Amino acid sequence: MRFAAGVDVGSTQTKAAIVEQNAGPVAFAIVDTGASVTRAAENAFNVACREASLQPADVGFVVGTGYGRYKIAFGNAQMTEISCHARGAHALFPNTRTVIDMGGQDSKAISVDDNGHVLDFVMNDKCAAGTGRFLANAAEVLGLGLAEFGALSAKATHPVKITTVCTVFVESDILSYLALGKKPEDIVRGVHLAIAKRTVSLARRVPLEPSVTLTGGVSRNEGMVAALEEVLGVPLQVSPQAHFAGALGAALHALDRVDASFESGVWRTAV
């Protein structure tokens, strides 16, 4: 059996995926990134190996991706998160033509062809607007956990209008609405809609064509998903493994290398 792995080192969390040539994904793992990128990558990979009942040496090739990809000491190669999220989204939903990835510190939109190859992309990595960090800050101002923050949005009846999507200034907006007696759920919904409008505006800088697949950690925020669907006017494809799309894509790229090694008669180990 041929196994390959992908490790996606994000700013907040590090994800790992292991795939087998004939069975597809066989294990996923997620750990907090913390202060040591290298240690987080090792931990996620080892957890995934245990989940798959494998030894690290059983994995034929490891591709690293994400902002910390060059710190993965045991990796065989590195690839950009753009290529990996495109490949992972296509694997989860083969009809994907646009990928919206919302992570902890950045967001991106990717146009892909019918084989999952990148046609065009645009990335917001200079501002926290439309990222998990923005949502976390807004939730903190309201004294809510992120899970509670996402669910509360559905209870809104009169969403407020958030005038800024700047992480620094949104606190002022939220506090002003609280002082006016606005309901927390209406404020939360306003935050989600403001981020959705900014994100869709970003995505329209590439050919924004259906079907649209959402990836990244923010995909687990149900309020954010609903707001994006409202602004887009089309349903989003969201997999239970959407958070692992980058790691999955990296693992599939790694599997290509394993197959090439077998065809050339060379077996390469990951460690």
C-alpha cells in the first residue's frame, strides 16, 4: 500500500492528512500551532499516523503547506496553500469551480478548472477582515465563545449595519450598538454580513463561478456560512472535512510523488 501525507501549518491550528492510493483519506489530525511551528507539524503528523495505525516510516512522501511549511523538518517538499486548497476542495467536491478559503489570519478566493488546477486567485493576507481572527475578536467583545457566536446569528431579526470590517475599530461599533440596546444576535448577524460582503467582493476579483466550495476553519461557523450564502445568492458546498482541505490537497500532491517514485523503481520514505 502507498501512503502519503500533507501537513498544513496555519497560524492558529496545524492540520495533517494521510491518504492511501486506493482508499483515499485514511486519517486526519488537528493540533493548536502554538509557539513552535516545527513541533506542531510533528505532533499533527504523528497523531494522524496513529489514527491510521501507521508508523511514520510507512508514509512515502510528505508535502508541507501553509505559512509554516518551510519549518516542517521531516517534509519532503513544500507547496503553496493556493495549490493545496484547490486540490483539496476539488477532491471533496469534484464540481468545484471557485474556492473561498477563510483561515485564521488570511482569506483567499481561487478559481479552478474541472481538474482542480488553479486558474486564478486573489488573497487577503494584509488585513484580518474576513478571517477567524476578526470573528474571534468580535466574539470576545460580546463575551461569547466562537461556537456560540456562530449559532447566535441565526436568531437575528433586525441585523445591524457594521460600518467597518477593521479588527481594530469593530470593537467600537459593537460597543456602540450594545449601548443603544441592540440585541447581541442582531449585532452578530451584522458582523457576519459585513464580513460576507467583503469576502464576496474579494472573490469577485477572480471568475466567481458555481459551484463554490468553502474551506478553512471559518467554514465551521454556521452564521458565517449562512451570511455568505445570502450575499452570494447561491448555496455553498461545505464538507465536514473543509477545515482539512489544505492538508488533504498537500497529501494528494504527495501521493503523486509516491506514485512517480514507484514507477521509477525508487521508494522514498518520509523520515
